[in-house]
Amino acid sequence: MDQKLCDKIKRLNALRHQTEVRKKRLDELQLIYKQNAVAEEEKADKDGGAAQEEQSEAAEQEETPQQTLRLLENRLEKAQLKLQESEHIYSVYQKLKDHMQEESLTFQSQLDLLEAEILRQRNELKELQMMNKDAVMSRDMARADLQRQEEDFHRERRERERILQEYKRQAEERRMFAERAERRAQRVTLPGEDAPTDIQLVSNVHEEEKAIRTYQEAFQRIKEATGVTDTQEVVRRFIAQGETHRHLEELKSENEKTLVRLKEEKERLQDAFQELKYSGEAKLSSGQQVLEELQAHLQKEEKRRDKYKEEFEKMTKILVAGKSGVDHLATKVQHIKVPRSHFPAKDLSPQSDEYVLDILDTTDQKLQKLLEELEGQNIGEILRQMEEEEFQASIEGKLPAFNVRIPLPAATKPDTFEDDEDSGEDEGDVVTRASLKKQSQQIIESKTKRKSRPKKKKGKQ
């Protein structure tokens, strides 16, 4: 519609320009014609004076009548040629004038049509400007709401991270305190002399263990709420919520676009209702009926949209939970190797759906391979070995870094005990404090040495 209006305006301007140019040309030609007429008159006067002079000269020279007749014929031919040229020019301009008069008859109607089209386009422009204003206001409100939600989200995340760090710090302090208490408990002292101190130390150890269990239970609840067991995985899970928030914002923008489209449809239906309202009594009832049907259809579509929106949000939550579960399962079986033919031919983005399907397929094949390897084996025995290894690893992990084990020579070890036995016989079976500490230290070193041997063999394998 705008293109047609512009074409008509251009055509009108071109016709006006052609009319002005032709009017100017007509004025110029009329001026030239008048100048030529004046020149002809002056020339005729000069020719008349020249003729009189020639006649006087002829009279004087006694010219013949044939020469005078020839001169007059030449002048007549020139005058006829100029007359024909003037008539031709006049006819051409007369045709131009007639054509322009014919075209001027249709100018007014064309102008009226163009002015009506311009008015209609202006009205449409005003309506579009109002719609644009409403859309800008809705956009600003949505941006403000989004900014507020983002600020709340970041504030809550910072609070969760602070609480998590505080729990970590407290758990680390309790763990270090428990390790120190355990090391103190392993020191064997003389009976009777340090008995009250040992009782107090044991009570402190029990209290510290109770506090540690309390903190471990709190952290376990946090792990169960997030569905992971690793601390770093908990932090990554909270970071991954940013992508979920962005996806929900995209859904929000799409729903806003749908809402704008429905509003436009509602306005169009209201305009149709207004037109039907003033079209007459006979059309009023049918128009109201149509409007009611359309409004009912609109409400039905809005309910349907809300229903689909809720279903989409549920599916989105399920999809996010499924992706998290697949990632968690993939991390559990990442140590299992499969043939290279099972890997994808090209790198996929972690945010794409194909990436999740590929990880799920790879994990499925790893689990099948694990089932094939475990087929025919005693699952209970394997679990018992795993528990023993975990227990030994946890005990070894509690040893301090400065606890350096020095291997004793095998030949001198029996001699040491023999010397101890001889010395005991000489001293009349009286155990001194120094010998008791020495024996306890040897027992602890022998136990730690036996526990560390399987781990070294496992590392060599």
C-alpha cells in the first residue's frame, strides 16, 4: 500500500513538472513569435523604403518592368515560406495545448484519490505508533522484571556459596581437630599416672566425633538435595542453573510474542465488532454473535496456550533433570574404556541435544561392557573388597604429612626384642616408660607398613 501511494505521488509530481515545462516552453515560443512578427514588420518597412529607393533609382535609371516583377515575386515567396513555418509552429502548440487541457480534466480526481490515500495511511501510522508505544512499555517492564529476577538469583547463589564455604571450613576444622585427637589417643601412657587426662581426652574425642557427624549429616543432606556426591559437582550444578535461567528467559520472550499476537488479534476483532455495531440493526445481532464466538474462541486458545506453557515448563524441568542425571552417570563410568568406533565422528557442543544422546549411548555401552565383565563373578566378594580398600584408603588419608615411616633392618629387629627380653630379665620384669613407648612405636610402624603394601602393589599394576 505504501509503495502504491509513493508511485502515485511520483506520477503526480512528474505530470506537474511536465505541465510547468510545457507552459514555459509555450510562453517562450509565443515571445519568439511576437519578436518575429515585430521583426517582419520592421523588415517590411525597410523593404518598403528600399523599394521606394529602388523605384526612384529605377526611375532614374529607367529600369525595365520585368526586373521589378522578378523582385516582387522573390519577396512573395519569402513571405509565403515564413507564413507556412508560423502556421506549422502554431498548429504544434495548439495540439500541445489541447492535450494538456484534456489531461487537466483528470488531475482533480487523481489528486482527490491521492489525498484520501494519504489520510488513510496517516491514520494507520498513528495506530502503529500507538501499538509501538505499548510494545515498548511492555518490553521495558519485562526488562525490569528480568533484571530484578537476575539480581535475586545472583544474591541467592552468593548466599548459598557463602554457606557452603562456611560448612566446608567448619568441617575441615573439625576433621583436623579429630585427627589430632586420634593421634593423641594412639599414644599409650602409664596406668594410674595419666588416667584422668585419658578420660578427659576420650570424652573430648567423643564430643568432637559427635559434632563431626552432625556436620557430615548436614552436608549429606545438601548432597541429596542436589543429587550429586562431589563438592565440586555441587558448585557446578549451581552454575549450570544459569543456563536453565537463560532457557526460561527465551521461553518467556516467546510467550510474550504470542501474547502480543493475541492482543493484536483481539484488537482486530474489536475493530470488526465496532464496524458491525454501526452497520445496521439487522447486522447487529449477527455481529454480536460472531464477536461472542470469536471471544469464546480466543479464551479457549488462551487456556490452551497456558496449558501448553505449563506442559512445556514441566518438560523443560524433566529435560534438565535428565541431562544432569546423564552427566552424573557418565562421570561415574568415565574410567571404563570402550572401542574408538563408539565415539562420535565430530565434536559436539555440550549444550546440544545430540551431545546428551551421544553420552547416553556411550554410557549404555560402558554399562553393557561392565555387566559382561561382572558376569559369573561373586558380586558380594567384590563389594567387600571395595569396602576394605575404601576403609584402608580413608585410614591412610588421615595420617599427617609429617609422619615419615623409616623401615628397620630385618636382621636387627629380632635382636632388639631379644635385648628387650634380656633387659627385662635383668631388671626383674619391670617395664620402664621409655621401653613401653619404643614397643608401641614399633607396633604402629609395623601395622602401617602392612597396610601400605597392598596400595603400592596396586599402583604398580
